[in-house]
Amino acid sequence: MRIALVAAQASPLALGRPGAGGRHTHVAALARALGRLGHEVRVYVRREDPKPGDQVEYAPNVTVEHIAAGPDAPLPPDDQLPLMGDFGRALAARWGGADTGPDVVHAHYWLSGLAALTATADVRRPVVVTYHGLAAAERRHLPVDRNGGPGPRAGLERTLGSLADRVVAQSEDEVTELGRMGVRRAGTVIVPSGVDTETFTPSGPAADHRRPGLRRILSVGPLVERKGFGDLVESLRRVPGAELVVVGGPDPARPPRDLDRDPEARRLLQLADKVGVADRVRIIGAVTQEELAGWYRSADVLACAPWYEPFGLTPLEAMACGVPVVAYEVGGIGESVIDNVTGVLVPPRDVKALAGALRALLGDEVRRMSFASAAIDRVRSRYTWERTATELERVYRTVTGAAATSEDEDDEALSEVS
Ligand code: UDP
């Protein structure tokens, strides 16, 4: 199948750079996994750097194509709405008529979804969309000044949901959110993201020696307040004998910036000072996926305390490395982490409960070992990219009308005979 992944705001080539996050990881790994299944995959991204050529061979059967729309410089994702018309028209021009171009278009993030609709307006091609976060949910969970404000996003996400041929939700929680928005359940399918189980493995080098006598709590993600690193710093007061290591780069909405001058990094260090844990908090900045695997392996526990998280890749990456998770029970995390089996879930924004869970788990080696092996099993059985790509392949076949497998054809032949 010829598959177009439209990911204007999530180039696989940006993976590991400041500003890249879960969407980048997802698109890159999905493209590689579909390529391994033998599909011809093209990932369409917005040109934000004049250097790379129009087409870059990224992996076997996968090409990244740069589309010019707006300045060839990084722009905050949510400033790109006015550029999506041009982006979509440029895609249509590149694809040409009905006999050329992709069989199916899979868009990632609402803005790329709009570009995909523009691109397929004249020459129809099935459009599948994965939102990677919904404005309506963010508005409910995040304070008014940090949820992007009213703006057109929520309305456009609803329109996108009604016009796309399929909406891919990544969790039951997202299905509920989509239902609240009025997106038809029949047009929605759940396919959770995978984890790169070749990079994130239990064995391999571990990062940086820990300070003698201290357990390591790791937390990973972009340095934005809603990721809840502040709650972790506060909780550390009640978790003696442990250090908190935060790995992640500057805010993707305002990349790239020096870690020293990053307002969130400074806020966290000031908070650590205020609550008397400054000597046990370290902020590392953005690292590559390979380096990140080493940080996971070095940890006794992964702590994940976001105020809201549509899916949450970092708990699964940690689990793939055999690290138990303590997390707020929000969004997709409540489904990927099994309470008391692969980690501990606590109510969101409850710093006391968070500290209690961390203290108890860090003090119980046997429980940690049992969570670690259950975590590895869970990832290997449910969250491989092979599985995600195969399930999406089925979705693509359904929307392109190529769903009939030889088994279906046999069934049809039998019903005609009887
Ligand atoms: N990540 C990375 N380097 C870093 C920090 C994070 O490559 O220094 C990746 C991490 O592996 C994960 C993603 O960024 O795949 C974060 O995804 P998540 O879903 O946890 O959060 P999001 O970025 O989508 O808010």
C-alpha cells in the first residue's frame, strides 16, 4: 500500500532535538514499522530548516518529504493554522491525479488533519486521523491560562472528526472524550501507540552514576508546567534518600532555548530550593532516544505526574526497560499502567499520595522487581510497534475498500454456494 503520513508538526528527523516530543516519536516509529511490513511510506512534514533536500530516505521503504509552507524555520505548532491551507494544496500538487499519490492518508495532530482534508478535497483519498490530544479535554484539565484559550481548535477538531473516514483513538479515555465532542463512535477505532522495544530494553548501558546512598526517581518530558515536575519536586520532601532526575527539553511551543535560561527549569530549581531538596534535584535537558534508554535503566522508579496526558509514551518506555511506574491516574496512563501490577496509580495533583507511593515502592525491593517483570511482559505483549502497525494496516485496508482478505473471499464464495 502507498501510505502518506501527514505530520506537518512532527518530523521524524527532529526526534531527540529540543522541542520534539511524543508525536515525533510516534510518527517516526510508526513510519518505520509500516515500512518493515513492506508498505511504501511517505512522511510529509513542514520544511523548518533550509538544509535537507526535498526528499530524505529515512528508513527502509520510508521517505520524509519536506513541504514549503510559511518560513523555513521552526514555529510553535499552534501558530501554524494559517499555513495549513498552503500545506494541503502543496500535498495535492505533489500527489497529482487519482492514479498517482497515496492509497491512504493518515494525519497526525489536528492541524495536519486539516491539511489532509484540503489535500483530498478534489481528488478523493481516504483520510485517517490521530489527534494526539484534544482541545476540549485540555480545557477541562488544564487551568484557563495554560490551555490555549478558546480559539478555533476545538471546533475544527470536531469538524475534522466528522469528515475523516476513521478516527484513531489511543485509549478508551480518548474515545470518551471524542464521544463528548460528538464524534461518531462507529467511525472511531482504538489503536494504542507502540513502544520502540529495540531501543528501550532492560539490558544495556545505564546513564550516569547515581549519588551514593540515593535512590533515583526519574521523570521524562518537555519542561512545561503541566507535566507536573513541580509536584515531584514538592513530593521529594517526603521521600528521603531519593534524588529526582528530570530529562527533557524546552517547551515545544517555544523551541529551542538554553536550559540555563529556561523559565520552567529555573522555576523548578527555585521550588527545590524553597522546599529544601535542591541538593537532590537534577535537570538534564533533552537527550536522544538511545541516551534516554540509559536514563530509564539507571532509575529505580519512573514518576509521571502530568495534570493531563492524552496517551503518555514515557511510562511505557520505562516499562519496556523494566522500570516500575508511579503515576497520576490521568488519560491514557490509567490504562497502560496497571495499578499494583506494573506500577502504582494515584489521584491527579495529590502530592501527598504521590510521595507516599514513591516512598513505599522505593522501600520495597521485592515489589519493585515483581512490577518490573510484569511491566516488561505487558509491553512485549500489548505495545509493540509491530502490533500497532498491523492493526493500523487493517484500518487502512477497511477505508480503502481493500479489506477483503482471502478468508473473507472464501466466506463470500461459501455463502453464494449455499
Ligand atoms: N523524549 C526524548 N528525549 C528527551 C525527552 C523525551 O526523545 O530528552 C521523548 C520520549 O522518548 C517520548 C517523548 O519524547 O517518546 C515524550 O512523549 P510523551 O507522550 O511522554 O509526552 P509529550 O511529548 O507527547 O507531551
